[in-house]
Amino acid sequence: MHSFELEFPLYLADQVIQLAYDPGIKPNEGGLPGLNVLKQVMGSINLFGLIAVVGALAVSAGVWAWGHHSGGHQAEANGKKGVLVSAGAALLLGAANGVVAFFSTLGTQVH
């Protein structure tokens, strides 16, 4: 056997060990100045998005009703799509904290 053949599995094992290295980085609540301001900004953006979704839902529902009563099938279909998209956006905006927390917790379990 050549010496390369004996060294190759050890070299591969060293590479796998390097991939499994834990850098030990964890989220730090008070690490940067301005964190409270950033949280307030993100909360305000989320609120702005929810308010915009309420407006989009109202307009889409109106288009849906107008299309239905006027016989405009295209307007009715667009209104239905708008209602569904608005409802989905509201679901995602409302669940944003939970979705991020879920996947962040799930990510900490990967070893």
C-alpha cells in the first residue's frame, strides 16, 4: 500500500472534525447600542404592514363585490385573489415573531 492511501482517511476525518467545530456564538441581548430603537422600528414596520393589509383587504373585497354584481368576471376574480393575498400577508405579519422564534429554536438543535 502506498502511504497516501493510509493518510487519506485520516485527512478526511480531520476535515469532518473542522466542519463540526462549534464557534460558540449565541445571540446577545445587550451587545449593541440602539437595540431597543431597532426593536421599536421593526414593530412599527410590522404595524404599518398590518394597516396596509387592512386597506388592501377592504379594497379587494369591494372589487370582488363590484365585479360580482356588475357581471365583471375579471374584476371578481381579481378581487378574490386580492382577498386571499391580503389574508396570507396578514397571517405572515401576525406570525412573524413566532415563525422566527420557531426556526431559531430549531436551528439551535442542529449539531
